[in-house]
Amino acid sequence: MQPPPRKVKESQQVKLVFSEQLSKLQTKHHQDTELLEEIRSFSKQRAAIEKEYGQALQRLAVQYQKRDWQRGNTDAITSGSVFGVWRSVVDATAQTAASRLAAAEEYRRLIGEASRTLRNAKDIRAKRGLERLQKVQGEAVDALRELQRIKKSYHQVSHIANVAREKAADAQTRARKNDHGIFHFKTGQHKMAAKFSARLKECDDHLTEVRNEYLLTLVAVNAHQQHYYTNNVPYIMEQMDGEIYDDLKSHFTLLCGTEMDTCLSTHKQYSKIWDSVVKVTREKNVQQFLQESVSFNKTPEFTFELAPHDKVSSLQDVCSSDAEGCLVKEAKKWVAKATKDYKVITHGEMALQTLESRLKLLSGETGHSVKQKIAEVEDSVRKAKLSRVKAEARLALLSDAVTGVDLWLHTAMTQAEEELERERRLSEQRKSTEDFSEEEFELTDFDDYDDENGDIFADPVSAAGLCVYPAACRVIYSYQASHSDELSIMEGEELQVIEDGDMEDWLKVCNSCGQVGYVPERYVQFLCLPAEDGAQLDSSFSSTSSTGYKEKAASRGVARALYSYQAQSAEELSFQEGALINLIRCQHGEVDDGFWEGELNGQIGVFPSLVVELVHEEGEEEEEKQEKEPLPTPIIPSFSPPIPIPSPPGCSSAPNATPPSGVEDKQQLLSSRPTDNTTDTGNSHNNSPDLSSSRPRPCRAPPPPPTQKPSLQP
């Protein structure tokens, strides 16, 4: 009986496939460059032979007809292959050799340096493409090696759990036997059985964690392989080919056009070749190449291999009675990761558009630095896309075991879309008001992109984006407000989080007095209360909110809508034609921002003054007073970061509060609408919810927390 065949490692199989792909692409490049050299050599010789006419030209055509044509489909009429077109040209040359002398000058013009230049450019692109392919293949192999490592760990832990299970069963058997013996050692035997049972429980939990890690890594590697074959390989091949097929098409067109113009006798023959040249496209040639190269059409799919004595092949949760399960934490972690990758991709694509548009205006060293930055951003976007694909693959598997994953992902993506839309509007406003400078290319957000290399079952970095608002939190560092929309907080104080800020590191909170404002996220620690606590938060500042709205609702006139208007943002007011709006803020006799503030059906917002007409105003004295005293308008905070203050004596820092290492650099954005710089004296950091609701969220980076945690007071 012959032994079973030796099983080859999956990483070795993938490396062999990658090596074959690399060899095929090198062969393809060699064939393309060889074709360019043949065209150049052919044109040169033909221009010389045209002078001698006749049989010499026929011998040349025969010489090329005897070449090896086993280079793809040579049927130029149906396939559009460049090799088929080239063969048709050679055949037509042999048939019309007797009338080629008049075309000598045209062929001499075709020789030139164009073909040599194209070949050099093709070599450069091929070198870069092969280097990039090797890099991408290396990443895929590294991911597969990591899978093999986790798989090995899973089998080892499974073996340990099986041994523990056998020992526990043996201890239980001995304990039952000693209960009926002459000498009773019941207490010792039962202690030993309990010890082995606890050990078995610990091993089973560890096995579940390792199995979950193996399953998640497995789907991530499969997603990586799928992304490699559907995105990386086609993109690299496209970069390697460049415009070579368009250039070849141009050569053939010139060649055929010369023949048709100079030789009416061979018009019919070369008109057929002309029709074939029109069909020459990169897509058809690459499709033929892929059909002939089987290695590019097979996407490897890895499956979960059960360890001996293990019957579980799906994700299982491991959690204690006082904490949420590890799968829930893992799902929240990868939701945040997928959202972050989506934002990185969007920002990267916007940055690429800006860099490519500005590159046309630059030259010299500045242009070279911009090209380098484009390459860096493209690499960051590529890594972000790969990371997002792997994260979504993990989430797809987690959704089978955890309910609500799709809702979390949809909510996070919706918030990201809203943030990106606001940033886009602010960016357009900045571009329309500022001149271009080289500082615009300092895109530090895309210098490095770290892929997910952390622990698989680590807690998410930020719980703020995943807690249901309102949520309770505790202040771990005191902070003094430095802008009108911020809130001063003291260490140990408990707050209620209402919503996020635009920069992801600011939180909108409400204290026990009903005061609302923004605070740095890293200065507080979430308690992750359930969503039902939001009812208490609403009641805590309902009186303050109602009082503020009553003050704002003091009408300063009535306006009638001339046209229907649909709000373009959350702070604007929608109304129908003919609606009567109670005015809250408007300016007469001087230039304002063109927006008035009013109230309609209990809704307060701003709207363009051009779509309404003034119907009723208060007395002249009140009107003059309004003209002299500008009303408060939303103020965009300055970009200077506030300085954290130490906590006063008597305040202790929150437990388990570890200050983060730093704050990520964020791109600062300008306001999308001009605002009045004059504020009212009542517009302090202790704003009521109704006033703060109309303010734009902070667009600045928050200050880092203190490097050392304040000492505990006795």
C-alpha cells in the first residue's frame, strides 16, 4: 500500500502560482518589446528596400512571414490581436511589393525614434509594474503565513483542550469509584475533579478564542486573495501596458494609410487590414492573454479545517457575566475600522484629484515632489481599500453570530458620509477664497497607512463612535474652555454625551446644570450606558431648552414666503410659498450674510432673505435697536489648540484612565459660510442647547491630554 501523497503547504502553492504569474507577465512584456523592435526594424529595412523595388521587397516580406507566429490568436479579422494585424500587414506587403517605391519616404518617416522611444518607455513601465506586483504578492504571502501561524496555534490549543478533557473525565471516574470503596478520600478526589474541570473550562474558552481568531483571519486572507485577483493584478497590468496598444494602433494606421494613399492597386487588400486595426484594443488583447494564461483565472479559496476532536466550525462568543461578548467588541472594532478606511479612501481620492490638477501647473523640483506625493497617496488608498475589504469580510462572518452588525455599519457609514459632505463643502469654500500654494500638498494624513496588525480581539480604540447617544461619561482630565462653543469641565465630573464633533476627537456634552458644549474626547472616559438613559438626559435640560427657545422666539417681525424653499442643511428652515415666518434675526440698512433666522411651526432655522418679503415689523425704536446691536451669529472656532489645565485639589482622576500617546494630525477646514465676528455678551461657553444647536461643530484638532496623570489626593 502506497503512502498518501505529501500535502504541500498552502503558502508554497500560492508562491508557485505567483511565480508563474510573474513569469507570464515578463514573457508578455518581452513579446511586446520584441514586437516594437520588429516594427522598427521592418520599417527601416523597408524604407531602404523601397528604393530598389521589386524582388528585394518580396524577399523581406517572405523573411517576416517565416517568423514564429505562435503568439496569441493571429486571426486579425475576428480577434483584433496585434499579432494578427501585424501578420496581415506582412502578407499585404508581399502581395504589393512591386508598387512600393513611391512609399519610401513615408516609411522613412515611420522609422524615426518613435519605436525606440516607445520601447524604452515600455521597459520602464514594465520594471515598475513587476516591482509593484512582487510587493503585492509579498503582502499576500505574508498574510497567508500569518494564517498558517494561527492555524498551527489553533491545532495546538485544540490538542491541549482534548488532553484536559480526558484528565477531567478520568478524575470524575476516580471520584465516583472512591465513593464506594473501603477507604474514602472523597474530599481530595472531588477537589482534584473540580480542579481538572476548571482547567477544562479554561482550555475550552482558550480554544474558542483561537478558533474565532482562525476563522476571522481565514476570511480576511480569502478577501485579500480575491482583492489581489480582481483589483491588484488588472491594475498592475494596465500600468505595465500603458498606451502601448494605442501606439501600435497608431503605427498600423500610418502604415496602412500610406499604402492606401500611394497604391490604388492594393487598396482592397489594405482596406481589410484597416478594418482589423480598428479592432485593436488593449481589452481584447489582454482578454486573449488571460484566456491563454490559466494562472490568472484561478482565485484560490481557503477553507476552515477542523482540528481533531473539534466539531465547531463557526464563531462562538466568550464573555463573562458583567461584560459584553468578545464578538460584539470585535464587530464594533471592525465597524470602526471599515468606516475609517472608507474615509481614508475618500480623502485620498480627493487628494489625488487635487494633486493631479495642480501637477499640470508645476515644474522642476516642486513637480517631482508632487509626483512622489501622488505615489504615496495612491499606495495609502490601495492599502485602505484592501483593509476595508478584509474588514467587511470579517463583518460579514460576524453578522452571522452577532445581531445588529449591519445596523452598526450602516449608522457609521451614514455618519461618515455626512462628515465627508461637510468637509467637501468647506473645502470648496476654501478653494474659492484662497490662492494656491505649495503648502496644499503637505498631506500628512496619507504619509503612512497602518494596516490592522493589532490583536484580533482587542477593544476598539474609541468607544465614542459606537455607544448609543446619549451616553454617560466621566471626566479624567480637567479642561478650561477657550472658545465660545466649548464647555469647561472638572476632573471626576460626570457628563452626558449628546453627539460627536466633526473631527472625531470632539464630543458634545451636557453637564448636570444643563450647560452644553464641546470637550476633547480624550479628556473623558465612557461609561457606555444603554440608550434608555437618554430620557433622563432629555429631562435634565428640558427646562433650560424651553426657556432658551422662548427667548429666541421673541418675534422681531413677520415675513411671507415668496417662493417655496427646501433646506440645504440641518440648520436651515424649509417652507412652502405663502408661509408666514416669525423673524428672530435680520439686519436692515446694512450688508449682512443674506440669511435671516425665523420660526415656523415650532421649527427654528435660517433661510435666504431673497425668497421672502417683510410683512410686519416692530416699532421704530425696536428696529433701530436691532440695527445698532448685531445679533449673535455662529462663530467658527480659531485653529489654535486650547491648553489643558491641571485639576484643582480635592479632585481625583478616574480609575483605569490611561492617557493616549498623541493626537493624530487632522486637516483643518474653513467655514462654508461667512459669519459675523461680533458676538453677544451672553454667548459664553455656557450656552443653552438651543443656541449651541445652530453652531457649527469644531473643525480644529483637540489638545492632547496631559502627559502625566494628576496624582491622587488622599
